Amino acid sequence: MSSVPASAFLALALILFCIGLYGALTKKNTVIVLISIELMLNAANINLVTFSKYGLNPNIDGQVFALFAMAVAAAEAAVGLAILMALYRNKRTVNIDEMDSMKN
């Protein structure tokens, strides 16, 4: 059995989520915003696995949901980077403030 308490995992997830939320809300670089969203998804995965192991009924369900969340995160990263590359070709910038209109 693990000697690390559940509160340590939950605190780590809280810190990661807060860092991701701060980055997503305050940064102007689109790549940093995408990385921040990935941090928030990883914090959610840590919570899922923690409650899967230390919950009232420990079972594998949280780990399965975390695996699906990782697959969604990989697809989100691929689609997000593809959209970012298409926007960069048109706008010549990755600044979020300059990507608010559909025209060139």
C-alpha cells in the first residue's frame, strides 16, 4: 500500500489546476494557453485516479475515465495545434488579442 496520503495528491491537483487556470486566463500567447488547458486536464486526471484508489469504493472506474480523458486531451492538442498553425499562416501571429476577427 502507498504511504502517500490522498490529501497530497489532491493538493498537487489543486496546484496544477490553479497554475493552468491562471495561464489560460492571463496569457496572450496561444501556445501557452493550450499548455495551460493541458495542465488543467492533467489535474482532473490526478483527481480521478486519486478517488479511484482512495475513494469509498476503490475500483478501476476512475482510472478508465482518466484514460479516456487522456485520449480526449491528445485529440484536443492535435486539433488545437492544427487550428493554431492555420491561424498563424493567415495572421502571422500567435497573440490571442489579434485573432478576434475572421478577416485578414
